[in-house]
Amino acid sequence: MKSAMHLVSQTLLMGPGPSNVSEGVMRALGRPTIGHLDPRFIAVMDEVTSMLRTLFGTENELTIPLSGTGSAGMEACFVNLIEPGDRVLILQNGVFGVRMADVAARLGAEVDVVEFEWGRPVTVARAEEALFGADYRLVGIVHAETSTGVKNPVQEIGNLVRETGALYLVDTVTSLGGIPVDVDQWAADAVYSGTQKCLSCPPGLAPAAFSARAQAVLRHRSSKVPNWYLDLSLLSSYWEGAKRAYHHTAPINMVYALHAALSGLLEEGVEEVHARHCDAHNYLSDQLEKLNLDLFVEPGARLPMLNAVAIPSGVDDAAVRSRLLSDFGIEIGAGLGPLAGKIWRIGLMGHTARRANVDRLIAALGKLL
Ligand SMILES: *Cc1c(COP(=O)(O)O)cnc(C)c1O
């Protein structure tokens, strides 16, 4: 009998993630599984953390890939840095800002949210007013809002957060590997990402980095981190130092895959990779114009790796997406929340960010519309 697996076939992934995985990364994934304390694996781990520091733009010692997807990275940041009653401010303009507020509230934080219109960036003026309005332990923002295709001004906000003394948490799930991420320059105390967006790995790891300030907050907690699996003080004894202690079994093969993805990225050159994302985005934007399709976000705030496209009136959103997949082998994303039915989300992430892929999508859309 045939299993469901026989239907799985190569698909051009132009949605909000996962993105297409390169053959090199696939080969790395298939290398022999070895022990998680094998010195040969520890050498791989050390190269991964070193490459992550380069890509994050940080010298933070505690820079590691957490086991789990991007949301595990989010959860790890809050669960380690927040205690019940702490005041948290979330600058929110999409699904992932909403998720941040939910995660923080579940931990007993007193959460304030400043909401910005979905599809528009966080503005420094309104953020500033809120930032100095209370004594916040932590301020959270999403760099690249995948739900809307908006880039937020994380450097400018970071400059202000530093003045307030709060910890600064930035979600870089979609931005890392697609646009510049400069953790130390932003003065970000905690950042997390995911492997399946612009790093073009399968989903499964959440690279994260924590500043010395964040680590100090962690050391001076009055209560234990209420989540054993994501407790950074336990995890760091596996990822750092001369003597490695077992905490949980690392997803060995995913770490190989991340190693291959990071190596490939650094070999191509970080700036070159960012330029390739920009080029694919500009090309897409030109081609969409020819189909009379408009981008939803204002030019200055657009993300190259996530393009929100306004769905023309009279077009059946779900039918187009479903035929793209069944007839052309191309996946694009739907709108979420208030933008459901209003936008498509076209991803140009990592390995997928190439003109040839844009051509395939535009040809297919041209036939369907
Ligand atoms: C995808 C994404 C997440 C969540 O990551 P998962 O891997 O789906 O858990 C968080 N933040 C942003 C900005 C994302 O795009």
C-alpha cells in the first residue's frame, strides 16, 4: 500500500517559510548521526556558534541554536528573562508581535502593547512615548513582520530602549540571512531566529543570542526558570566551555544542516546574499507591476524576503493559491488575521530568492489571473 509520503514532491516554496533547502544542506542532513558528546560533534557545534555570531553581528558568548522552531526561540527569551509581575512592552504590528504578548502574559508579566496598523511600520515617535511611560523590564519588537511584509526600525528603537535601561528583545526569525542583522549595534539583549526562513534549512532549530546584560538578569532571577527544557543556564553547560554536560540530546543532523547552511551563506558572502534578496525582490516588484498587481506595503518599509501583494477584487484567493500548488508546484502564503483574503504573501527567502523562481511564479500567475 502506498503511504502519504509518496505524494511528497519537490515544490517551489514561495510562501512565508519554509523556504527551499539547497542540495548541500540536504546532503549534510543525511550524514551519519553520531553521539551528542562525541568530540567530532562538539567541533561541529563550535563552528556553528562561531558562524552564528558572525551572521548575527554579535560577540555575545551565549549564541546557540535552541532545539525547536522560531517560536521556541521566542519562548526561551521570555521564559529566561521575565519573572511574574515584570513589566513588558511589546511594539506590535502583526501576528508575531501578538504572539510575543501572549507568551509574556502566560508567564505572569504585566504586558503593555502599543499597536500599530498591520502593514505599516512601528513609528519611533509613538514607541518613544510608551517606552518612557513606565519602568519596563523588557521591550519586544519584531524586525521583519512575516505576517505583513513590514520591516521595523529596530536600530532607532534600540537607541531609545538603551536609555530606558530595559532589556531589548528582537525577533529576527525572518530577517536573519535576508537583510542586515546587527545585534551588537542595535544593543539587543536577546534575539532569536529560525532555520526555515532565510537560512533555508528545514525547520527545527532556533538560533539565539543573549548579551552579558541578559545573562546577568538570568543569574539574578529570584525564581527558577519555569521551563526546564529552555533554561539557558542548563543549556549553556552543553554548548559552552571545556567540559560539556549532557542536558538534552541535540538534534544532531539538524545541527549538521545548519552548519552547511551557514557555511554556504558565509561562502557566498553575507552582503552578496542580502544583495541577492534585494535583487529578487526588485525583480518581483517589476514583474508584478506588469500583471497589474500592487505591493501592499509602502516602499520604504518593504521586506525583500516577504512580499505582501494586494489581491485584486473579484479574484478567488484560495482558488489561485490552490491551483498554484496543484498545477504549478508553487506555494505562496495567504493573509493572516485582518489581512486574510486581502493579501498574498510571496516569500523570497534564502535559497529561493532568485530571478528564475520569480519567473516561474509570474508565468503561473499570468495564466491563472
Ligand atoms: C515564522 C516566524 C516565527 C515563528 O517561527 P516558527 O518556526 O513557525 O515557530 C516567529 N517570528 C517570525 C517573525 C516568523 O516569521
